[in-house]
Amino acid sequence: MEQNASTTTTVTATALSPQNIKPLFKSIQAFLFDCDGVIWKGDKLIEGVPKTLEMLRSQGKKLIFVTNNSTKSRKQYANKFLQLGLTVTEDEIFSSSFAAAMYLKINGFPQDKKVYVIGEEGILEELALAGYTGLGGPEDGKKSVQLKPNCLFDHDKSVGAVVVGLDQYINYYKLQYGTLCIRENPGCLFIATNRDAVGHMTDLQEWPGAGCMVAAICGTTQKEPIVVGKPSTFMMDFLLKKFQVDTSKMCMVGDRLDTDILFGQNAGCKTLLVLSGVTTLSDLEDPSNTIHPDYYTSKVADVFEFLEQCP
Amino acid sequence: MEQNASTTTTVTATALSPQNIKPLFKSIQAFLFDCDGVIWKGDKLIEGVPKTLEMLRSQGKKLIFVTNNSTKSRKQYANKFLQLGLTVTEDEIFSSSFAAAMYLKINGFPQDKKVYVIGEEGILEELALAGYTGLGGPEDGKKSVQLKPNCLFDHDKSVGAVVVGLDQYINYYKLQYGTLCIRENPGCLFIATNRDAVGHMTDLQEWPGAGCMVAAICGTTQKEPIVVGKPSTFMMDFLLKKFQVDTSKMCMVGDRLDTDILFGQNAGCKTLLVLSGVTTLSDLEDPSNTIHPDYYTSKVADVFEFLEQCP
């Protein structure tokens, strides 16, 4: 039966099990974790995460947290981990907010140019740490527009980049501001932290993700963004510089096929899909799905359980 | 010189002039006008419009106003015309707000199902006139979300269609509401009034158009909408029933290539681009442009002037 099944589909994901976990575990030096839907949902830890991370550290594995959620800075993420009872340092965290700031830095974006932010505090914090002046963000969430004759909506001509991420305070003011910068400031960059359609902003349900705000700006500017978060491999360059580990000895653990798993595959990592977030088993097995992780399992804690149970 | 120019490009638009206007004018029984950028910019009439429309009526031409701007109902548009000193009846106005309601009616959308609106008063008014219950719209512009644990964002399971148009009160609440209806209510329709990237919401500049809000919902639902406004020919079916004029005897006058001119061409009308709105002469002449109207001119009033001057 199993042989027949495997001949009908050439690429399939293997269910992680006590039988096959040992060789994978031994070959991996660093585990890369997505956060939303993997470590937590909203503000709730997913069952069994603390003991699993603790076990991995005790076995000498490096832990790296790679999140597309741009609403927090690395510092804010370290605080969130701490509040959930997990000790994770800023150095172990790679957020798309950080990636946006690093993209500007690596590409020599001038310090005297400003950056307009459609997004939250995390992006502004990372921009400031990188020495840039950010405008917009939560502050502009309270602003409204006046659609009146002879009323000109003005924008800062020294804005040289617009960074768009998840923004729960999105409004028409910000959409117009970002659009004007991209359309009217010569050479203005359009950077997307990521394009996730939805995300677990709360434990109980999914909410519009950065892909919503990014698409809105694509719709009005008719331009495509530079994406710095997953599945773009931009963050991997940083990871590789900091953690001297060959990507074949890394395992990307995530709940999304089109960001996490694709990111891992693009970089040459092993990949493990967990079904504790946005992707269901039927999404994975759907004939229209073209992204197949090496392994899949229900949740991160299975790694702990299966290692305990393995022969 | 002119001969050479015409051999390099097979399809070109002809500049309207006193020399060529007479045959065009004689062949046309109905003029279809876009409004924003053609009749007015924001709340200001474009120069020479009143005398031109008056002359056209006096010459027995039918006038029809076809606008993608969904923020007003036909009744509200008739009031706007009146305030600007122009007498236009509701029967002569075809707005995308009306088109959205008519799409539901024609397709037998049940009266007991509700319609969630990301958009403004015009859509709600037209829905009500068609006998439908609209939710959302301006009212939800003041609502905010609570991203808290154990907090479920609830939505009405009897919503069977989401209509998305230009919405200056767009916010995260509406984006989540519309997304939940489309993703979770079985068979829920996703209708876009139009996909204009920008529009002259004020006389002095352009603002994000319905294309911005529609793209945002595409980004989060990963679905494509049914478009009822231009360039979709959906509204033309109504026009043709009401005004018994062959489309070859209609001339579509608009300021946008990808909506107005394409709409006219899709329906088999003559087309006249006016440069008083979003399209510039260099946009028209750009090699990347594939939409070529029959004629172009600077503004509607040229029709008046050229007919006065013609030999």
C-alpha cells in the first residue's frame, strides 16, 4: 500500500515519527523556528514548546527564531519570549522588522533620507537602531484626511523608502502618504516586510497579514515591492554570517508552506512543517500544493515526544 | 512626416481637431462620459463643460454618465451635478455603486442574505434601493479591533456577498470583517465596484482608488473579485436596454485608458481620451501602452470649440 502511494506522487512529505526522527535530529546543528503558529498563537504558548526548546538547547542545538511578523522589534520579541517563560536573546531573533532596516543599511540607504512606515512600532524601533529616521507608523493611525477643494495633502520629499508591514492601524491617510512617496519621490524604494495573507494575531483566529497592506500599496502605486522577509532569502545571509552552520545542517520549522518551508528550501535547509498554525494536512495534501517539506508533524513538541519514544 | 510616423506604429490615436470633428460628431447618437477627470476634478467643474453639454443636448445627442466612483448613489450624483449647475437626471447616470446592486439582482442574489460593504454611502443606498440589506460601510469606519487572547472577532454568517469600493474610512476592522465573510461563509461573493488605482478625490491631486481596497482584500483572501465597473462591460448591458442606440453610434469619453477607453472598446464604441484627468500625452504615447483610443484631446470643451471652428 505504502509503495503504491509513493509511486503516484514523486514528491511527498514524510510524517515525522519515533522511527525516523533520530537521523534527522543528529544531522541538524541549528533549528530555525517560525514563531506565530509554531511557538505561540497570539499571546498563548503552543503546548509543549518550553520543554522542547530546553531539550534542544541541552543537546547542543542552536536555536534561531525567524519571524515575518514585523509588529515587534527583536528587543520586543525577546520580552515576549520572557513573558511566556522562555529565555531567548535578541541575537537569536530575526524579525522582518529587523530585515527591513538591514536591507536599507546593506544597500547604503543614506542616513539623511527618511523612511515612511505603514506598519507598527517594531519597524520604527529597528530603523532607529540602524540610524534611520522613520515617519508614520502608529502615530499616523489617528490621522484622517480632508477631501476638500484646494486642500493639498502634503508629503515629505526627503522620504526615500516606504516600508510596509502588518498594520492594525491602517487608514486612508497612510495609504495616501505611502502612495505619494512611492509615486512622486524620485527613486523612492517600496519595501515589504513580507506578504503573508493572514496570521494568528490572536489565539482564536487569523487576521489580515502584511500581505493585505502590501497589496493595497501595490494596487494604488501599481508597483511591486522588494520583499525582505520569508520566503526571500535576504535574512538567511545574516543568519549564515552569525551562525557558522552549513544550511544543510539547519532545519526550518514553520507552519506555512509559502513562506517558512519555501524559505528553508530556497536556502538549502531541511524543512519541517508543523500543523499547529495556518496549514492543515489537507492543504499539504491538496493536489494544487507544489511546496513539499521534508517532514511534517502536528506540533513542535512532537520532536520531544518522538525522541523520548524512539527505539 | 506624418506618413512616416503612422507607418512606425500601426495603431495610433488621432488628435481631435476642427478638421476631423464633423464626421465623428455626425456619426454619434450618444456620448458616454466618465465624470472624475472629465466633467469635474473633486468638487470643481472642468472648464467649458456646461456649454459643451448644453450644445450636445441641443443637437439631439443623448448624454450618459458612466462613473467608476462608487462613493455616491445615482441620486447623490444627480445632486452633485445640480450643485455644479448641470441638470442631469438619475436615469442618465450609471455608477459602479448601482452596478454592484444590479449585479446581485440580475444574478438572483437572495433578499434574505446580507451584503457587507467596504465602501461608502453610495453602495449602501443602491443596495437598499434594490431591496438588499447592507452592513458595514461608513458606520464601521469608527470601529476598532481588540487583538486579545480569548477574544473572537465575530461576523454575520448570513452575509452572502462582500462589495468592495473606494473607502476613505478603510480600517483593520473592515478588512477583517470582509475577509472572514469571503473565507468562511460558503459561496460568499467578492464583488469589486472597480479597480482604479487612483482617482481625483480632490481637484489638486490623486488619491488611492478602489483598486487599493480591492487589492487589500485580494491580498488577504487570495481570491480575485468579480468586477462590475469599467472596463467590465457589465454596465453596458443596462445602457443598451435603456438607450436603444447601437454601440457603434456611441462615443465613450474618458480620462483613463485602462478603464474608460477599454470599456468603450470592449463594447464596440468610438472612444475619445481627454487629457484633463489621470492620463498624460506621454502616457498615451509611451511604447508600453497598448490601449489606443480613436481620438484624444485636452478636454471635453474642445468638442465645443472645434465644432465652432470647423470649416
